[in-house]
Amino acid sequence: FILTCFGLGLLMTVVFAMMGIYNGLVVEALAVARAPAAGLWVVEAGTKGPFAEASNIPPDTRDAVARLPGVAEAGAVNYQNVETGHAGRSLRLYVIGYERGRPGGPSRIAEGRALDASHFELVADRKTGLKVGDRLQLGRNRFTVTGLVDGVINSGGDPAVYITLADAMSLQTELAPPAERVQAARGATSVKSASVAAVIASLQPDADVQFLAATI
């Protein structure tokens, strides 16, 4: 009887551990997608973006979505993986660009404040190891950490940082100096075009989601 109870106890321990690990993986994998609390996602046609595959749509799509009946607010967002260095160590970050005052930004600031300036500020997840006031190099520019959030990581386990959409699009399109000199010599201004990954819409309570999706 004692051995049976011991065996059942071990079995239950394994079951609860598996449930905890599975639920933890699901929560982490969906953390970025759930953070904006979106009523509707607008992505590139024919893709499963912006997380499962690449999605690129014109930035002015947000204006078209915002004008639709039933849409309370709409905001354009951008997602990209960036690797940089800080304090002698390498950081792999999931950079989220959003429009201040519109859907897509951090829902709750755990420490510090949200973005106030139009450029060169960021809000980071605590798992980055960054602190309020730290300065971080992204692309050609240095950003100041103004706030921290909890539990915003992508499905690959990379912690997220939030910057303004303008900074994110600049980071997306800027070229390394050697490549830029080559393009200038060829007479080309740029080889990359600015785009956003998705438009996030928050809906009014009486909105018909299926009708809106079909219209878009």
C-alpha cells in the first residue's frame, strides 16, 4: 500500500510537471500576440503573419482600417529580431515598433515610464537584464531605457523591447555604411522599402468582426 501510494505520488508529480511546462510554453509563445489585446489583426494577404511568417503591408493601411465602422482605434506595428551588445555581452532582442497613443504598445509598465519622446527611447522586458536609464545601441542610434515590462517574449524566447514605429522602420530600412556607399555609387537611394508587419484594431462592443474582416 505504501509503495503504491509512493508510485501514484510520483505519477501525479510528473503529470503536474508536464502540465506546468506545457502551459508555460504556451503562455510564452503567445505573450507577444496577446499583449496588445487586439480585436482584429490585419496582415499581408496570403500569409500567416506577422509571427508565423513575414508580413509586409503599407504603413497607410492603418488609416484605411481606422475609418471602417466598428473600429474604435487602429495602430500599425512592426516586429524584427535584432542582435546587439551591451555591457560586454550579446543581446538578442525582439524589437516591437508601435505608434504612441495607439494599440500595439506595452499594456502595463512595471517600472519607469512609457515612451514620451518620438525617437531614441525604449521600454524593455526585464529578461533583457536592462535597467531604467541604461543606453543601448540599435543600428546606428543609441536608445535610452525609460521603462520595464514583465513577461513579453517571443516564441523563440527572445525578450522584447518597444520603440516608436518611426525608429523601428528606420532600423528596418537602414543599410550598413559599406552597402550604402555601394548604392550611392550606383545612383540608387535605397534598396529597402519601409513597411509595417500588421495593423492592430480595437473594436467597438457592437462591431461585427466577420463583416469587418471580409471588408478589409
